[in-house]
Amino acid sequence: MDLSLNKLPWYGQVALFVVLGLVMIGGFYWFYVVPTQAEMVTREQKLAALRVQIVKGSTTANQLNQFRQQVAELEGRLESLKAVLPEQKDVADLLRRIQTLATQSNLAIRGFKPAPSVTKQLHAEWPIQLQLDGTYHNLGMFFDRVSKFSRIINVSNITIRAKEKPEPTSTITVDCVATTFVLLETAKPAAPGVKAN
């Protein structure tokens, strides 16, 4: 059988070229365009996901200064609260401060005896037995100054006795318990990968 394009009529040759062109275009579309479009859709989805992550990252980066400012503010508040509820007992410092308050109130401290601490869940109560000498008015000023003191000090078990031989600056003797508080240190978590002994 002899197949030749020359033997076909002109309209047959045109039809054959059209069919061959359509087959080539279909093959090109099926084997090249369709996979390329699918890959482009996948890449566009990945690009959209990356853009979402970039927007989130930009938002977080824009808030970084705000977060740093909040951390600095919270650290400042923590430092001011440590004055109210310190993390350790300092007998000398507390005695000096109470002595200053007593002196400003014209009272004399005749006794200062720290008692053992009473441990609670988050803090320890530290009672100190005080013996003061002065007048009622001076005692009121002392209690007022203690109430305004930066560190928490509760005064309880107050016993006031009049002196048998009063003097102008010393008419009473006062026994009381001044209780202050100490923040207990909590166990800090170990760094990742470090084993606690």
C-alpha cells in the first residue's frame, strides 16, 4: 500500500494537517501545559501561606518594642514590690529602719528580739518582739509611720503599761510584736537539656 500525501486531494491534505496540528497541540497541552498549571497552583498556595506567615511575623516584629516596654515596666514593678515583700531576711537593715522610725517618733527601743519565722505557702512570717519606751502621743506617731513604711509590717499583741515614775518624755512602756514578711524563693525551672542533681 502506497501512502503519499500527493495522492490525497487538497482538502484531504488540509484536513490531515489540521488533525496532525490538533494532535500536536493536544499533546503539548496535555503533557506540558497541564502539569505546569498544576505546579503553578501549588506554588501560588505556598506563596499565599508564606505571605500569611510574613504578615504574622511583621505584626509580631512591630509589637516587639511594645513587649520590651511591658517587660521593663513589669520588672520595675517587681523591684518596687520586692521592697514591700523582700526575698530575704535582713535583721540589720530592719533594725536600722525600725530604729529610725522610733527615733523620728521620739521613742526608745529597749528590746528587739527576732523570733523564728513561720513558713506559709508563698511567704514566711517573721515576728519580732519589740519593747518601746516613750509617750502615748509618740507611740501613735510611731504606729502611723510604720503603717506608711514601704515594707509590710503588722503590729500586734500590744501591751501598754504606765510607768511608776513617769518622766516628761517617757510615760509608758510598750511590748508588741512587729511581724514582717519574706517572699519564699520558688524553685526555678532547669534549662532544657540540663539535669537536676
